[in-house]
Amino acid sequence: MVKPMRLAATTAATIALMVGVAHADEGMWTLDNVPTAAIAKATGFTPDPAWLKKVQLSSVRLAGGCSGSFVSGEGLVMTNHHCVADCVAELSSANDDVQANGFLAKDRADERKCAGIEVNQLTDIIDVTDKVNKATAGKNGQDFANARRAALTQIEKECAGNDASLRCDVVTLYQGGRYNLYKYQRYQDVRLAFAPEAGIAAFGGDPDNFNFPRYCLDMSLLRVYGADGKPLKSPNHFKWSKQGTKPGEATFVSGHPGSTSRQRTIAELEFVRDEVATSYLFHAQERRGRLIEFGRENADRRREAFEPLAHTENGIKVWHGRQQALADKEFFGAKVKAEQELRAKIAADPKLSAEVGDAFEVIAKAQDRYAQLFPRYIMLERMRAFDSDLAGFARSLLRAADESKLANNDRLREFSDARLPALKQRLSNPAPVHKDLEIAMLSFSLTKLREAFGPDDAIVKAVLGKQSPDQVANAAITASKLSDPAERLRLFEGGKAAIDASDDPLIKLMKAIDPAARAARKAVEEEVEAPVEQAQARIAKARFAIYGDSVYPDATFSLRLSYGKVQGWEELDGHQVEPYTTFAGAFERDTGAAPFDLPTRWDQAKGKVNMSTPFNAVTTNDIIGGNSGSPALNSKAEVIGLVFDGNIHSLSGDYGYEPKRNRTVMVDVRGMTEALRNVYGADQLIKELGVK
């Protein structure tokens, strides 16, 4: 059950900060623009260049959408259990259920490969704004989109060259006001060293998700191996704090927040509220029901559905909270007022007014067009109608073959030379494919395709013909050979000729819909994204002129630093939420039934653990999805916690930071240490982490 958002107490002045100057504890700051003076004022600590460089090189990104950090000199990486859930599921079987029983490697040789995980370490940040602006100057619409894509692709290609160990991404900041090139070292040999049972990693399940008090050991330890097959030497790493924290102590979170919409215009937010959120929630609620039904068949199916169900339930809670925030009169009214104030400042300056021009109106008009394009775009290009990993492989193989015929700068960006190594890694992942689950979800999504467009639609006819969604899904998944990574690599390396010769039913299915999917994408890029980005760039320049570099960019899944402190909060009813939970609370909450059922190993360790040990904690750090797995640090750059969630009040954080109640939820370092030592007996890891 989703707890109602409580936004009425949010003041207009607080929300106005979303567009104006950031205040204490607010902001996800790029490491080349850290507000050191503000941090010093708020915390008494001034991060110097050496401290920031250590944080940069010790932090890592999991390419699949999470954060992490090196925590030893031997390539040991700390992240969340839910960030490696796919790996855990892939390693699980009826005879060795890692998901249910957890995993602790006996030694390095026992560590298990996570084929789908890639670790990225940021080495350089380079401003390439002038290069991009020069390439797009004087262009509009599709010409602008093409020129921009070519410029970004060329910059990334020049950065990475033919070195598959590098990844280079041009990151768009301030909605096109600035472009930075992020250069990463890629590590693809990643192995699981430790993962607790899912029952304690996600203790409390969906009822406790985005809530606090919490009692979760949402942690895992991976190890990165180098090209020589040996554990990576990682001189830049964070040590674990032995003391932990106390209330009010300064905290820093280094991670990769995925995306925020704090600098979006009111017209854009209205579209998200009325179209995107509503569409997602209707679809996800039914998807959740289908997954629950599938999992009730037997234990194997329940295990197969566990991760997609958890992901879907998390998404429902997130989008419900976002929609509530944008529907709240006080919250949204403050956003409207903030935009009005920005526009008034622009209008008062003749030079800025001339530069911004009709930017806000252009964005509003683009949203009207997006509303018309969105249904086909989300169903066909974004693959909502083809909810299947195998169908996703088929789409990637088909497009890789088609795009490879084009010059590098003319391709879709995900098929540029710089991105192909990551695609090849994904295609070669030997993780098992659960065909029964694939059939169930593809059948469901094809049913939604027919509902959305009607049985007489040309695409629906091309996909279903005279068959039902269940018949099409069953036949396509059963006959497809794409569950074999060797077959996927054969088709990938064989290029256009191999794809044209393939009779795989999923390849044929993707061929049938690809022209329409590409057309939907082209229309959105040309009629929505290009004019919006150009208009947003004009607004961003005005915002810079008014506020300077005291404004932080929206999140972009690039490395950011946030600062805050350990602090609970007071609910509207006066209830005070304390900043820490303890092991005692976990045992008190144990009911013996999921999702409040402690694993057997924990029951057996009850007499060994110190019940007063802090388990989970909350801080005022400003985070968002993508920060999962981020290290929480003290001023010595020591790990004092592991970020895994936000509280219920953080769900409005996509649109603004509310300091009174928005909180980051982390596993306390003392809780992790206590569990490793006295629940799991992980003596070698304890020694490696330096917390003997």
C-alpha cells in the first residue's frame, strides 16, 4: 500500500528554490562545480581538489543504472543488493538458490561471474560546449537534431577511439546549456563476492519501500578483475569508518543520480503529470498483477518473477508519488510561482528577454505535439508493446545491422562505434532466459498493443495477423534461438547479411514494426526534442546570467556530490522520526511471514549480534534514483553508510528538494560490519575492509 504524500506544509518559498539559488543540503553537484563555500558554511568542512579527486576515482557507476564504490585496494566494490539482483537471479537455481539463501565466496576462486554487470570509473570531465554549439549554430528542427547527434558521436569517437576498455559519453547539462564529455575506464570482468538473502536485503518488501524506520541489509560486494584475470589494483578506494556517525554529523554522497526534472518548464511538468505518469501507472498496475499471477504457479516461477515484480512495484510507488506531487496545489502552485519569477527577471532585462524570446511558448507547443505522438512512441519505439528480453535482443540486432551501413556520425547514437562494445557485452551475456516468463509478458504486452490501437490498426494486423496475442507470443518465444548468446553473437558479427538471412520469428517481428517505430522516434526527435532543447538552452543561458554557477544541473546519471547531515524529521502530526534503527528493531518486526520474515541465518545469529548496533539511518542528502549503491561518506572520505532508498517524502524529489522531510535512507556502516562479522562470519572480507 502506498502511503499518501504529505505536501501541504511545503511552502512556496521552499519550492521556489528549485529554479533559483540552491540552499543548504540541496543539490546534486557535478564534481567540476562543487560549491565549496556553501559546503564549508553548512558543514565546517571544505573539500579541496585532492579530496574531490579521491572521491571521483573511488566512486564507480554500474552501467545498468546504479552507483558503487571501491572499498579496498583489491578491486572490491560496494553496492546495493538490488543493484545486482539480476546477477543473483542468474546465479540462482532450484539446487542453489542464491536469491533465497545468499552467497559468500569461500575465497577469490569461488567468486562468481556477473556477466551482465559493467563497472565504469570516471577519469576525466571535459567541457565540449563550444564544439557542440559550433556544429548546431543556425540549425533548427531535424537539421539541429542531426547536427547535434553527429557532433556528439564524433566527440565520443575521438575520445574512445578503438579502445574497448574506454567509454566516453557526452552529457547534456542544463537542458542544453552546457555539454561535458565524461571519460570512463570500463571493467567487464565483475564477480560476486557477497550477497545476503533477498529476505534481509529487501526486508519489509513493498510495504516498507520508501518508508522509514527500515531494517534492510541492502548491500552486496563485487570484485573487479583486470585484463590479466587478477583482482584489479584499486589504490583509490574508500576505507570503512570504524566509528560510524552521530546525529547532526556532516555526510556526503557520491553517486550517479539518474534523472530529475527540476529545471523543466510548467508545460513539461503538466505533460508528465497528465500523460506520462497516468499512462505508466495504468500499465504497471496491470503488469504487476500478471507477474503476481505468474509467480503463484510454483516455486521456480516465483523466483523468476521476483526481480521484475520488485522493479514494477518500485516503479508504481515512484510514479504515484511523482503524480501526487504534481497534482498537489501547494507544491505545483509553488512551481508555477517560481517559473513566473524567473520569467519576470528575464522580462526585466532587455538583453535576456531578446535572447530567450518565445522559448517558453515553443516548449509548450512541443508538449501539445508530444501528446499526439506519445502513444505510438511509447508502444513501438520504447517497446512497451514488446515486453520481452528476447524481443529486445532482436531489436538491437536488427538495428545494429541496419545502422552499421551508415557513417558513424549518421547512426542512432546507441549504435555508434563508441557504444558498440557495451552492446556486444549485453548480447554475449550468458544469463539464462526464462521462456515461460517471456511468453507471459510478451502476450500481456501484445494484448495492450491491440487495446491501444484497435484490431484494425495496420501495426496490430502486421503483428498479430489472425492469431491471438498468446498464440503469437508462444510461437515466437518457443521457436526463437535468441536465448543462446552464441546465436546472438553470430547474428551481431554477421551484420546485415546474417540478419537478412535469419528466419528467427522475433527478428521477423521486429522487422515488421521497425519502420513505424523509427518513424515515431524521428517525429519525437524532430518535433519535440529538438525544439525543446534549443528553447531550454536559451532559458539556461538566462538562468546562468541571473544566478551564476550557484545553480546545479538536473541529474543525468553522471557523477554528482551531495552534502547533508544525519537527521530525522518531524511528521505533520508531530511524530518525531529518529535518524537510526537498530538490530533489535529488525527482530521485533520479524513476523515469520513474508515480507517481514528474517532469514534462518539471522534467527540462528540472534544471540551473537549486538542488538543496539545501528542498522539503517537517514540523512538530509539530496538524492534520486540512480544513487542506489552510492557510498555515504564523512569528511575523511570514509564510508559511513550505503545509500539504498529515500523516504516517502523523497518521491517529490524529481521536481524539487524539500529539506524538512525529504530524507536519504542508508545502511549504516556499523550495521554492515556487524552483519558480516556475526551473522555471516565473513572474516576475510572484514579483514580486507580494514574493520577487524
